[in-house]
Amino acid sequence: MILLLLHITKIWIFELTDTFFDKIEKYSKSLGFQDIKVTNFSDFNIYSKHLREFIKNKFYGEMNWIKEKSLIRENPTNIWEEAKSALVFGLNYGPDYSPFSELKNKKTGYISIYARRKDYHKVIKSKLKNIGRFICRNSDIKVKVFVDTAPIMEKPLAELSNMGWIGKHTNLVSKKYGSWLFLGIILTNYNFNQSKKHKINNCGTCNACNEACPTNAFTSPYKLDARKCISYLTIEHKTHIKRKYRSLIGNRIFGCDDCLAVCPWNKFAKTHSDIKLDINNNLVLQPLKSLVSLDEESFRKKFSGTPLKRLGYNRFLRNILIAIGNSGDKSLVDCAINKLEHNSSLVRAMAVWALFQLSADRFKEEKKLRYSKERDLDVREEWHEGNIK
């Protein structure tokens, strides 16, 4: 949960003033962070209220860890009672093109922009550890480091620090970097001066992000029902994806960027400049036929060190088969048939669905051979549903 607690013997001491923060900022930017801000927690209660509402509505779906650690999330001091301020770090990962063009290529798998590279948790954690050591070597300050892995709400801290504002898509928006920022947090036991206040929310009447959502996952501006979100469905959801969402998923096999990519503030965004976050071309527009042919060992090797690996092989195939079903490419019929005998019922069920989407005739042929032998109720239901339509 807590990545790092540092309190290292000092080499020299800077005066604990804004001058010291300037030193931290300069060092942070030398490591590749584009933005660093400071906030305390005096106005955090409004975000706690939003969190309680999110949990009350059960918008978290299968992400039970959100509910289980919700009380800790309500204030950073609940995770570390000595905390007095948070240093918020932003690392730009903006693409130099519009992701929407890739959604038109139905024969390939779309992977979310953030996941097309080395796992950002590892990249940012390493940088924050170095900053933590820098702070502790040059002061009496204690720190704790977090990168989206502990029960701490990064986006509210980023908004309070004036790095940007939480947009209607519930993600941070920056005037400089649009919707494309990785966030990292260092809590400190020193009360740094709050970053300069300015007008926070600049969404105005724009509602493009909510309107762009393929599954209408936003119940209203600033409120997301994660259970309907394609990113949640393809990454966090562990079981069968409801039929009503499958066709809407299109060729998205890991995540969705629609609400981020459509944000008009992206026109001011810069492309990322950190070589450690360079996009892995092996993860861009890969043919579905090649992806569905990967065995488990090849899957692990291909996606080693990337966010996709944590998806697991069976859920990966589930997502690929949904994309195959949405492709309209009849040359992929045999790819679906080849997965009808897979040892995972999750995979078999989606193979049945994909087959029916591509060829009703081949579906009927395969059903005659397999339906009576199938014992899993979910898979049998897929065969049955196809027969009804």
C-alpha cells in the first residue's frame, strides 16, 4: 500500500521556505515531471462527500477495494496522521495524434493510450523515490510516496493544488496538458505553502466528454457509473460482460479514451518527452487474428512490463473475442471456432457470441456439435441466445 517511507540522514539543509520548494521543483523537472504543485487538506471534505455518494450508488462495481478502504480515502491524514501537505506531480503522456482514428480499424485491437508503454506505476514510482530521497537528505522532512496504488485520492489533491480541475469526465484537466497526465503524490509532515489559487473549473457549458461515452456511463456531469464504463468492463470486470455493452465496446480490447480524447483542452496539450514512456509499437493496432492466436506464454511475454499483463490471459481472450465479434470480418470466423473448446468458460462464452455475430450459418453448425456437450450454464445461455435471434 505505502510505497516508501523516507527519513534519511541529511547531507545539507536548505532553509524550509519557498526556496526549498523551488529546489524540489527544479529537481523534479530534471527527472521528467512537467508540473509540481502543493496543497494542504483543509478543503478535502467535499471530495469525501462525493466518494460516499459513489459508494452508496454502488458505482464501483467489482472494485471492492474502493469500498473497503473508503474511510481511509476520505482524508490523507487517515493513511498517515503526520501528513500536513501533499506534493502533487504531473507527468504528461499525451499522444501526438487523435486516438479516434484507430477505432475505425475494426480488424485491430485498440489499447488505451496509457497502457501502450511500460507500466507507469513503475516509472513514476522510481522518480518519486528519488525525489523523496532528495527531500530527506536535504531537510528534516519525512515523506511517503504514492502512485495510484494506495487508498489516497490523487485527482482531488491535484485539483486542490491547482494543477488543474476535475472535468465532467471525472478526470483531471490541465490547461497545459489537457486530459493526459499521470499523477504521483508525496505526502510530507511539513506544511508547505499552498500553490497559488486561480479559477479552477474551466469546463463551462462543454459536455463533449459525457456525450462521447459509447455506453452512457455518466449519470450526469462529474458522476461516473463505473459499471457501464468500457475501461472498467475491459480491465476491472472479471466475469462475463453484459450483452448490451458488447457491441458498444467495438475494437477496444483494453480501456477506452473517448472521454479524454474529445476534450477541447487537448488542443493545448504537448506530446510526452520521457523516453521511458515511449509507446511500444507492438501494442498499437495489432491484428485481432494475431492477438487471439497468442498462447498464454506468448501473452505474458508480449505484454511483460505493461498494464495489460495484469489482465490475465482468459480476460484478454474475452476482450479479443468481443472485438472479433464486432469486426464484421468473416475471415475471423475460424478464430472464434478455435476457442469454442477453450478450458475457460469465460473464453468459450465469448467465442460463441463472436461466432454468431460473424456467421449465423456456422453458428448453427457448431451448435449442433457442441451444445449438448456443454455443461457450463453461461456458455449454454450464449448458445441459446444466439438461437433466439
